[in-house]
Amino acid sequence: MKNLISLVVISITLFLACEKKDRDLNVSIKSNDYRVEITNEDSFNYENAELEINGKYEIKGVTIKAGETYKAYWSDFFDSDYNKFNPSSMSRQKFTIYCDIYDGSKGFFYGEK
């Protein structure tokens, strides 16, 4: 029984030591009335990224390589009902990025206008 308890304690300790934490992404964002430009200022790629406007309109499955800029038109963002984001009638208040990172951790960026 003592060996079993020791094994459980060691397993929990190893699990907690290996747990990956979310990372804040170093991102530069430029935008105009037609599009957004997202520059990855980190030394690692943003894999399987989700770009989101106002918590509703998104683009999924994007890869932004380290040091590179991803450009998207505002009309490339859709909500869950496939409605396009319309920059002429909707404001861009919040911009969020979620992504996978090579070491198994998750990346996160949040910005407000």
C-alpha cells in the first residue's frame, strides 16, 4: 500500500511538472477599413490559429510563421451562421488570437480598440 501511495504521488508530481501553460503572444496588429495585418513577433510559429473579432466572427486554421505577417480582409471573418463581418456597419472592438505552439502549449493574444 505504501508503494502504491508513493507511485501516485510521483505520478501527480510528474504530471504537474509537465503541464504546459498558456503563453502571451507578441503580436503587432495594423488595420484599416478593409483588412487587418497580424505580425508574429515571436520566435515560434502560431499553428492552427483562430483569429476572432468581438468574440463572434472568426477565421480558423491559420498558420502565422515566426516573423511573418498574415493579412486578412474583414469580410474573411464569419460567425457561426456564416454571416460575414461587415466593417462598414459593425465596429471592431475586440481582437483575439488563440493558437497551438510547437511545445504543446497554447498561445493567446487579446486586444481592444
